[in-house]
Amino acid sequence: MSQSVKAYEGLYAQTLQLANEYGITPIPEGQLQSPYGVAIQAVCSDGTYDISHVIRGESGVVNGKIFQLDNLNGSFGSLNNALIDTTDPCALGVWGQTQVQNLQNLCSVFGFTYNGPGLNKPLGMKFDSSGNLYIADSSNNRILKATMVGGNIHSISLVAGNGENDYGGDGYPAISAVLSSPQDVAVDNNGNTYIADEGNNLLRYVTNTGIIYTFDLQGYNSYGLLVSGDYLYFTTDFGIRRSKLDDRSKLGVVFAGPSTGYTRGYSGDGGPATSALFNIPTKLAADSLGNIYVVDYGNNAIRVIINTSGATRYTLAGIDQTWTNGYIYTVASVTGASCLAINSQDALYVYSSSSQTVYSVSNLVNTAVVGGGHTNGDGDTPTNTNIGSVGAMVFDSNDNLYMACGDRIRKSDGSIVTTLG
């Protein structure tokens, strides 16, 4: 009954003039039937059309405002339904009373530059210093950059990876390089991008001119990356290492965990971090003081390595005590802890894969703040929403929480909205 035609999520028009130029007029509220991709909602509060908000639902019926699109390839007439073709997340199938219209020009009309496949298991996200979001799109073997305008995704560009699952491309443009299941991404203040190329047991980096290079992990896997201060931090199977940002030729020095051997365990709290044992450390985050937090996945714990000289007594994750530089402490115990994020107030948030819930953690008390509900679509309160599996979390500069949920990016800012996917 439907026909797939090219369009893309995040269609964006800032002014009424642009909307009028392309003949966009709102029509009465319609319904989306079993949407698994995107739809468009009008916001016309001050005479402008904001087409950046997307609606994402699961099976069933959700309500949303649809646009009538004239003067592209004719008129829709009365548009009542929109169906997303699940075989191509970038394809929007629509029909009116009698005919289907071709929307393939919408990408160029609204300046949405990325025309690749939809997201597939994103597992890493970081914001750069300009507020743009970088995404490790793991199962598509690529790194994406989402350019943000006014808190919304305006365009998507490819940073690295041609989609093949393999290894290659060093010394050449990163968009033609080959990655294998990238697990995380980080960006420094000079615009260089770092990639945990886990399937190849390598760290890759893309210069700010777009050329990709490699430094060897010597057989270790890495699931988490972090740029903090002058260093790149990365997890290995048994601990954390760090490298100076101006010296990418070396694997780096041990920051936490054993320097030799392949021992896993749970020990070392209250002592030097280099004597501690971990059980599959994964994601990393830093607070405003430069302390490094890590998900100790196999131990259901969040641990912090004190990386601050000087003051010794202060509050971390709601715990007020004396801390020793270079020592490790457990600041959260969360069953199924798999990713974490820290906001501008140094508040700690942890996602549990067991309960599919995000918790705020303070003084070892876990409070549910997102997830655990039954609403699959957008627009409900965070705790009423089912967020499913989350592969990564990160806060923007306004402390909105972004979550990589399955094959989409969702934002919690008082309600849940899908920003991409």
C-alpha cells in the first residue's frame, strides 16, 4: 500500500520564508501507523515553521502533525497517513487519498547532508567543544558527526568508515577507511577524532584534516575512550591507559589496573589505582576536577581514579570524604551497570542494562530518573518511558541527557524525544 521514497529524519526549516518558498503548509493532525522511523511535526508559535522535531514510535498508533507538501512534485491533496519502510530508515513512505508523491528532493531542500543508512547499534557518543555530537555507529562500522543548531540535529556527516567490516585505509581519507565494530569515539579541542576500533584491537585517530592513522593496542580490546586535559584515556581488558595527545605513536602508560599480566578481579579500593583489579572496564567519563570514572562492568560498579592534586576533602558522587590523588574508590554499585555520564554539576548518572533504567547516584543511593516505564514513543515523562537497551550516554552543555537507544539517539530534557534514528 505504501511506496518508499527518499527523505531523512531531522528535516529543518528555520523561517517562514523558507517554508513558503518550498510550498510547505501544515494540515490537520494525522496518524502514523506502526512508525519505525521518522515523521515531521510543525511548531508554528511565532509564524515560523520548525521542522526539526521528529516523532518516533513503535508498533501501534501514535498521533502527530504531518505536512502537506506542494510545488515539489505536485500536491498531496489530503494527507492522512505516513508509513515508515522498516527496510530503509532513510525512506519515508507516504500516501494521500489517491497517490504517492516523490519526496527525494527534500534532503537538498532542507540542507540535510547525510544520505547513508540508518543507525545500527551506536555504542559511543561525545560532544566536541562546539557542541556537535560524534557517534560511534558500531554495527555500521562508521563514525558520524551530527552538527547541532539550536539544540537540534541540523545535518549529519561521515567522519570515518566506509561501512565495510575490516581493517584498512591508514594514511588516506578516513571516510574511505575500514573499521570493525567501533565501540567509542572521542574528540580533542583541535578537532582530532579518536576511535576505539574494537574489532581490530586498535585505536584509530582521524586528524582535523580528515586523514586516518592507527596506533596498536597490542592485542587488547578497548570499549571506552575519553579526552580529558592533555590526555587520551582508554580502557583495555584489564584496566585504563592514557597517552599524551601530542604523542599518538605510543600505547600509553598504565593509569589504573595491573601493568603486566591478564588478571581480572575486584580489589584495590582506597589504594593506588595501579594496584587495583578490574573485571572488564568499559565506558569512561571525567568530572570538572579531572577525576576519571569508569564502568567496571563485570563488578557492577562505578569506580573513580582521583586525578586531582591539592585539595583532598571534597564531595564526589555525593560522598564527602578525604580523597588521595592516584587512588581508586568505588562510588556506585549498580546491577548491570554498562554506561555512565556526568553533567556540568558533576552529578553521576549510570545506566543499568538489567533494569533498562538510568539512575542518578549520590552517596551510594540510586534514584531512577529515566526509563523503566511502558511508553515506547516520544513525548512522555522520562520515568514513564521505555528506553530499552542503551549503549552510551552523554550530557550536552545544557545538561540534556542524550542516550544511544538501540538504533536511535534520544534526548531527555523533561520529556523524551528522538533526535536521530
